[in-house]
Amino acid sequence: MIPVRLSVISAILLFGASTLYDQAAIVVACVGDSITAGANLTNPAVQGYPAKLQQLLGTNYNVINYGVSGTTLLLQGDMPYWTTSANAAAHGPPLPNIVVIMLGSNDSKPQNWQYGTNFYSNYQRFILTFTNLSTQPLVLVCTPPPVFGANGYGINAGIVATNISPLVRQIGTNLNHQIIDMQTLLAGHGEWFPDNVHPNSQGTSVMAAIVYTALLGDTMYGDIPSLGIDVPGDGNVAFNWPAGGAGWVLQTIPALGGTNVWSIVSNVITNDGTASSLAFPLPGPSALYRLWNPSIQGP
């Protein structure tokens, strides 16, 4: 049986601040290019996947966005991440306990991929710059998200899919680092990538949920989170589900049938350690909602 990334339909409706962290917080360094940096988002500090990951993980973690637009993993690329101030900052202080690397999209450009034979060795060397730190951080390697069409800033969709992503998977397997396969898990969802390359707020919600699950695993132990709903009378509707299901995302649809498709509710989710919660203005008269797990391959 193919595992399905859905919960049952759970509800039918008939009608951002900065946080201070102490030194005990687990530091998560999100290293990457414009996809990590939050290019084309209205407010990357709130809508970017690292910011949403922070909300999912809670105040025991300090998630830092070290994304730099246009950068490559390749040392001979036209803008190597290695030489950026963000790379220096990502190596601390604060020293990272976890590093999430999502590079490779810009490496597919013709002027960069001519050096593609060095990608594996460069990536291996790049990982070592982190694992040799005194904190010996856990390193997770992400395949780049799919590219959904042409004119994507010179990024080659085919090379990303058939060259770079397999190399990242090979690096993770050979070096015993956890792999987050964004290429596979985000496939078929071009609606989350309006310019074919960069995720919108719906896409970053899904990406944050995927990284959260990669870090903490299935703390629901296979159960589907129960979805609670409250209409407090202030014009809003509030949803909540167990904190262990923070890797699930809320979807909505105006009504069943016809051409309606489920879409991601991209409002920021908070996780207080007991429950994940999300509130937004009261929707239309027949909206339906469900939880969906983007980390399990399925329909």
C-alpha cells in the first residue's frame, strides 16, 4: 500500500515578533542560496522556511537564516558560497549544533556546471568545514527543490534533477549524513513556485514542515494528529493539533468536487510544546480543512 500524506477531513465550517534565546538553545544554521534566503517573499524574516522552522521548533532552538542569493556550492562557480560573509557567520559564533545545507540550484547554470566534476569533492570538503567544528554539528543535506520550467534565472532543471540531486543523495549516503529530498517531495507542485525556482509562502510552509520532520522524526508514532477548531467570535477561526504533529500542514478547499484543489494555509504556525496552532480570518460558508504530511511520498 502506498502511504498517503493526508489525514481525514477534520473540519467543516458553516460560516510576528523577535525572540531572545539563551546560550542553551540548540543552534540550527540554514545554509543555502536564494531559496533559503527567501527571494521574492514579501517578508522573508517571517515567510522564509527558516523563520517558519523556528516557529515549529520553538524557543529551545535558535534557527538562523544564512541564505545568500545566487551562490554556488562549487568553488569555481561564479559566486561561491564559501567566500560569503554568511558562510563565515554560519561557522559561529554562535557555533551550530545542526546545519541544514540546501545548495546546488545555481551550480546548474552553464558557466558553473562546466566544473561539475568537482561538485562531489567540493561538497564533501564543505561539509567538513562544519563537522570539524568543536560542536561537531549534525549535518543534513538537501537536494535542491525542482525547477518547474524555463527562464529560471539560467538554472537548468534537467541538471538539477538528474545530475545535482543524485550527487547530493550519494554524498549523504556515502558520508552517513541525513538526506532531505526536496527534489522528490516537492515534485508536481509548481503552484508553490511562481517563478519556477523560488517558493512562495505556501511552499516555504511545506519546506519548513519537511525539515522539522527530518530533525525530530515522527513523534506521533504513526498516528494522524487530531485537528481541533475554535471560533472565538472575534472574526477569526483557530485550529490546533498536537505538538508532535508540527510536521503536518493545514490544507483548505472551498468545497468538495468540481475543479477545487486543496491548498496550503500558509499562515505562521506556532508550537508551544503542547500544541501547534494557527489562526486567521473566518473563511467562506463551506470551507473544509485537513492535515497533510508532506514528508511521506504519496498522492
